[in-house]
Amino acid sequence: MNKTLLTIALCGLFSLNIHAQQIFNEVKSIQKNFLTIKQDKSKPLDERKVASFKWDAVEYMLYKAKDDSTFSERQLGQQTMAMTEFVNLYFKRLSEAQNKEKKDIAIARFKNASINNSLFQDMDKELVLAYYDNPKFTTPFSLDTDWVKALAEIRSKSWE
């Protein structure tokens, strides 16, 4: 009986590890796509810069996750998808802004959602804010962002 329970438990653990590995591999595949765009000189510079931010955001999460035993592959997948959606929604909102005032409001809301929803509470502000106030990039966000919470915050806003 104990051998049967142990076998079932190990099979369950093994399938969890396979699932976690699949998520990790998918995130790495997404990140590789960002890198491909980032390095493709035939793409517009702004598109390459956005891909650069997305690649860096994933790389940052992977780097910080090494030191955080509570950060799972599932969270990595969720954060990666939310970050991508957050950035894409940012550019959608900017394109919908009908004047400079509305554009400035959209920028402020997204920046605030990013900076106010820290994921790792990283004190290395030079690193995490590398894009935040950098006029060379169109993605003014903190790398240390809980993208799931930031996206939820943005979705809760009225955009009328």
C-alpha cells in the first residue's frame, strides 16, 4: 500500500515538473522571439526598442527568481503574459488618445501602475528604473513590476 501511494505521489510530482518545465520553455521561447525582433535591423527602431524592453523584463524576472524560492514557473508564465499584454495595451491606449492631455494621462496611469506594483521589492533602483524615465525608450516602466497586478489596475480604470 505504501509503495502504491509513493508511486502515485512521485508520478504526480513528475507531471508537475513536466508542466513547470513546459511553462519555462514557453517563456524562454517568447523571450527568444523578443530577442529576434530586438536584433532585426529591418524592423522599425521603435518596435525593436519595445522588444528590447520585453526581453529585459523577462530576463529580470528569471534573474530575480533564482533568489526567490517562492516564485514558480507558473508565476513566471503569468507574469510574462501579463507584461506583454500590459505593454501592448499601453500602446493601444496611446494610439486612442485624441490629444496631448489624454496621452499624458495614459502615460501617467501606466507608469504609476508599474511603479506601484513591485514584484520583488528590489532596492537596486538604477537597474529596475532603467526604462522608467529614459527618454530613449517608449516603455517607461519599472522592471520590478508585478505585471498581473499592474494590468488589473489598468483594466480597472475608466478610459472615457
